[in-house]
Amino acid sequence: MAKNSTEKKELLNTEIAVLGKAKIPSPLKRCYFIDDNDRTLVNLAEEDMGLTDDRTVYQEFEKSGPRAFTYFDPSKTKCAVVTCGGLCPGLNDVIRSIVLEAHYLYKVSSVLGVKFGLQGFIPKYGHDVVELTADKVANIHQFGGTMLGSSRGPQDPEEIVDALERMNISVLFMIGGDGTMRAAQKIVKEINKRNVRISIIGIPKTIDNDIGFVTKSFGFDTAVDKATEAIQSAHVESLGVVNGIGLVKLMGRESGFIAAQATLALKDVNFVLVPEHAFEFDGEYGLLRSLEKRLDERQHAVIVCAEGAGQEQCEYTGEKDASGNPILCDVCTLLIRKVKEHFKEVGKDFTLKFIDPSYIIRSVPANANDCVYCGFLGQHAVHAAMAGKTDMVVSRLQARYVHLPLDLVTLKRKKLNVKSDYWRAVLESTGQGHLRNDMEKDICQL
Ligand code: ATP
Ligand code: MG
């Protein structure tokens, strides 16, 4: 397999693999195409890369977009689409965009939908493959979820490539999170071993916005919108009684982006708890005393808690889910118990209303911004695939659409930088500066 050449020595290897030379004139009627040597220079901040130090580097990336020549002959090209992992707003929009672009612009011979994630490739599950015509996807963006279904749990890459060969698939679009991208890498490895010409293109999905080198993942904007509705309800509930506490649990297993952004959007939140920022329940600067002070002063409080926050407060049981992710301790249940114990001890009454909107947020249709974004991702994925690129994902990095090698997005999880101006603004809007831990003492004195 050939690699596009680059003479520059760079910090990261951003070369994109290609199946071979693209020689077929593109069927797209355009006045200009993107040249493969066109690079976009991005000033990567630590947030983009998931680095924890203060490094910023300039890095060149291959631009996405239509090429003048395709590698695959559209009339003989059969594509397939699969969605894996948890639900996220915008999945149907990406599927729709891929199908419409492939049919109307490239006029490929067919696009197949693989049902229920990677299970759909494995004969023993007996899932049917569906033909995705333009008619079939016409209205799917009006609904949340994924029209193809999804699944978790490992599947054998050999069996997956067997299925791709059996169905004569030239391009597989894989929409999913970090697990899916790891599965994609294994599929590419198997394809290379067999020396067959199949392109694997990933479209990174993470509602938590925690994939490296993707500035904002699709669905995140919608998730923040819906999260703010839950916070508003919690705020109203907390105002309706004396010493009312509204507690909202939001997604964010390892990164607190949704909690932070929704907090900034409303400025009704008094405490935001995220995985990146350890906190304590007890002690003068602990959450319980701070909450008590807040209620003494204002008689109501809103707490937003990302699902992965406060894991340092519990013992890890070692349990894992079907995808091998550690099962997190239920920090909100612990928090509710601690609040009850504390207020009983100090002899004060309170009323706590707990809202967990996670499954509502995951399953809604994408908002207008995300619809636009998903449209671009689908189009760019098809352009890349038709040009014969593989082992890559399409990404919007800052304001640019680029191609990224698969191994880059699985390198490191993106996390909130608790030393950043952004996080400082979050803390300023909650006023929780007094909720300190040892680390924060030196970085944030509000
Ligand atoms: P989410 O953001 O919802 O977690 P995800 O893509 O990470 O999305 P997973 O369930 O972890 O969701 O993975 C999707 C599919 O990829 C599953 O079928 C899973 O078995 C497979 N997979 C996950 N990790 C790997 C891996 N390291 N190697 C091969 N396959 C994997
Ligand atoms: Mg995952």
C-alpha cells in the first residue's frame, strides 16, 4: 500500500494511506478540486491533541474535499455504512449525507446499510443488510438514533473482512467512537494482510467530545442544547422550595465538556463536577460545606455532575461493560447519600430533585448546527473514499475539514484543560472557587 509522500519532518505522522493511484476523472462537475498535496497548517493547542502540557505545535494536515480523479470506478463501486457504539444526535444525518453524496454526485452502483453495528457482518447473528437508496434515507434526519441500529461487543476482524469480500464491498464507512476506530484499525490490518482493495473511512462519533484531533464532535452541540433544558428544570425545581437542590447528571465518562459548556450557557449552575477536576466531599473546602454555605446564602442550588466525575471517591470494582470500558461508580447516588447524611448531621432541611436526562439527550434528532456539520462529514468521507484513501477519518480540526490517520484519533482521549481560560470561565460562572482541591490551589484562586 502506497503512502502519499511528504518531505517535511513533523511532530506527528499525518500521512494518509491510499489504495493506489487515482486515475479515473471525477464525475463531479466542479471548477476546482483539492490537490492531494494541498495541506492546511493548524496551530494545535494542547486541547486538540489531548496533551497535558502547554505545548502548541504547527502541524500540516491533508485537506479534505473532492479530488479531480477517483481511484474507484463509481459505476462498479459498492459502498457499505455501519454505525457502532452508543447513540448520538446526528447519526442519521451522517448516513443520509453519505448515501446522497454517493448516489447523486458519484452515482455509485450501490450503498448497503449494515445492521446493528459490527454484528451485522457476522452470519451467526442473522441480521439482514439493507439497500440504502436516496428514497430510503430521505426523511431519516427527522429522527434521532440510527436507522441501522448499533451494537457493542467485540467481533472478529477476519469474519468482517470475509463479509466485505463476500458482498464485494469497495468502501466501508464506519461511524463510531474510539472503540469503533480501534476495530477499524484491525479491519484495515486484515485487509492489508489479504492484499485486497477495500477502503475503510471512519467518521468519529462521541457525544462526550473526547476524541483527539476533532475540535468538536458531531452531536455535541445538540447534547449541550438538551442539557441546558435539564439544567433549567433543575433550577426551577430548586427555586420552588426552601433549600432546594437541583442535581443534573450529564454525559462525560472521562471528559467534562458537555457539563462545562452547558454550565457556561446558563450561568444558573453553582457547582459543576467533571472527571478532570478532583473534588472532596468533606472538609472546609469540600462540596458538602460549600453547598451548605450556598443554601444559607441563597436557599437554592444547582449541581451539574458529569458521569465520570468524582471517581476518586469510590473504589473501582474492576467490572467492565460489553465494550471493555470500566463500569463507573455511580457518583450521583453517592452524592445524594452524602448530602442526606451531612444535612442530617447539621440539622438542616433540604429538598433534592435529581434529573438524569442522558438517554433523552442521546436519542434526539440533531439541531441545525449539527445537521450542517454531519452533512459536511458525510460528503468529505465519500470524497476521500472515492479518491482511494483508507485507514483514515474525516475531521473538523478547528475551522478546517481534514483527513486524519486512524491511529491519530485513537492515540489519546481529549480532556478539559483545567488550567485553561475556558475552565476558569466555567468556575467563574459557578462561583465554586472555594470548592478547591490541592491541585487547584495553585492554578485557580478565584
Ligand atoms: P461509544 O462512544 O458509544 O463508546 P464506541 O465506538 O467506542 O462508541 P464501542 O462499543 O466501544 O463503541 O465499540 C464499537 C464496536 O467496536 C464494538 O463492536 C466493539 O466490540 C468494537 N471494538 C471496541 N474496541 C475494540 C478494539 N480495541 N478492537 C477491536 N474492536 C473493538
Ligand atoms: Mg467507546
